[in-house]
Amino acid sequence: TTTAAKTMEQQQSTAEEQPCPYYLSQTLAEGADIVFAPYNYILDPNIRSKMDLSINDSVIVLDEAHNVEDTLRECGSGTFNEVVLADLVVFVNEYAVMSNHRRSIRSRTDNQFLTQSNEAEGEELVVAGHAILVFLETVLVFLRNGRRHFEQSRAKVAIDEHTRFHTPDTKQFEEKYYGPTGTLAPGKPTIGCRLFFSDLKLSIPDLVKLEQHVATLERHIGTTRSSNNRDQFRITRLMDTLLSLTSKICAASKTPEHYYISSTVSPNGTFSYAASNTPSAETPPTALPLIPPKTTRNTIIPPPVCQHCRSRHGYYLDGSTPAWLSTLNICLLSPAPLFQTLSSECHTVILAS
């Protein structure tokens, strides 16, 4: 027993002394002549940015190049449902509703106020949070309106169809479509998903500023870490989702001819729940989050008035579980935009197969 205990102690000591393979590989890659990496590390601009991976003047060899087009399309595409967007609203709301005169910033990581020596930096974060929140609510309201229209006009037909033909619970019903085959007016073709941005009143200059605001929030979150690993993981996940959403929306606005954007509606969990509020144990429905100061015991408390626009952001996030959920789909049709970005940053791209 003593020998076994000593062996376990030695193994634990050795494990504690070993460096993290992830960070070790990053350090070694800086001075290496040849670096092997998965496709996504090179092709996905979000991952390159997150890992601070520079490909300037590099020669990139893409093996099995017949997979490149599909990988690029996946990197440029994404789906974000109402619950995901609602979680982001709750996440960002805490920064957005703070008073401008208050020169302190609430840290999401330890739930305490951090006094900022640089007042301008603190105000910049508050402005960034509000701009991001307004954007998120614009998209979320678009999805909620689409879901309501579906519930009023097509939900009964969808349930009847499921009863007769046993359509899968994952069935998606398209509510809005903005793509190459869409039309701006009868007989007048539109360019890709451009009409989506017109309908939501999202201009390219506004979206460029949005990217800057997201970068501001990311810098702040990067400087504050939580001692609670679970909380830190949640914050990192939310920030990654926000980066993915905004980067794909902004990319689609710049080259709308290469994208289509749609909103779809599907049962929240199962058709059984959508039809009769009978949840399934295997696929339970997902509830919307509660926005502070709402609680499970009191869901009617209104959120505070925003100091910027006098609105009550997220007032509709009451923890309810809707029968249906709406999803925003951003689909990159052509790999050209991402491949052009890749080729412009590096020295040479070699496609091998």
C-alpha cells in the first residue's frame, strides 16, 4: 500500500510539472519552420483571431484539398436560435444598462465592481455594451415576430402534418428567406441577402462599429477571469458565440451575393410539446432565460430603464418556455470570400490532393 501510494504521488507530481500541450504547441509553433494543424485552425478567421495565429508570409499547404470548399462554407455559416440570442442579451445587458456617470464596471467573472482608473475606458465599455445589446435585440425581435406569425398562420397545419405523416421533431419551417432567388419587388431581383439588412435597418457603417464594440467587450472580458471554472467556461462560451454571430453577420453584409439568410421555426423540443405542452424526457423543451431583476418567483418585475435610450431591454425574457423556437440561419454559398481573405494574408496557398 505504501509503495502504491508513493507511485501515485510521483505520477501526480510529474503531471503537475508537465506543461499544457495546447500552450506548449503554440509556443513551439512560433519558431517552427513547418506547423501541422487541422483545417479549421487555418481556414476559420474566427479561430485564427482567437488563437492570435498569424499566417503572414506563410506558405500554406492544404492536403485533401477537395474538402476545402465544404470546410470554408461551414466556417462562414452558422445557426443561432432565440434561446442563444436571449442568453447573449442577458449577458450583455449588464454592461449596457449601467449609468454613464458611474465610473466602475461590473465584472461578469466575480460579480463585483471593479474600479477603473481610466474613466474613458469604462465609458467606452458601457457604450459598447449598449450598441451590442441594441443589435442583439434587433435580431431577436425579428425572430420573435417570425415565430408569432408562424404560430398564428401555420402552426396548426404543421402539427396536423406531423400527426398524419410523422414528420421528425427536428423539422424546420422556413418563415423568411433572403437569398439569390429573392426579389426586392416583383420582377426586380435583389443581390443575395442584402434585403435582410435593409429590413432590419442594419447599415454597413453601423456593423463596422459593431465589430469594434465587440472587440472592446472581448478585451475587457479577457482581462477578468473567474476563480469558478464553470462560470469562466460559460462566459467564454457566450463571448465565442457573440464573436461568431457578429463576424458572420458583418461578413454577409459586405458580400451579400455570396450568402443567404433565413429564419426558420421548429418545435421547441418535440411536436408533442408544441401541440399540447407535453414535454418529452428525451428531448425536453428549452426555456428562455430570466433577465434581472426577474426571478423564478417573480417574473413580472420590469428590468431597469436604460440610461441611453430609456428602454427596458429584455423585458420579454421571463423564463417562459415557448411551444416553438425561431432560428436565424446564415449560410455561405460560395467559399470565395473566406478563401480570398486567406490568400491575401499569406504568401502562397498550395492545394494538394
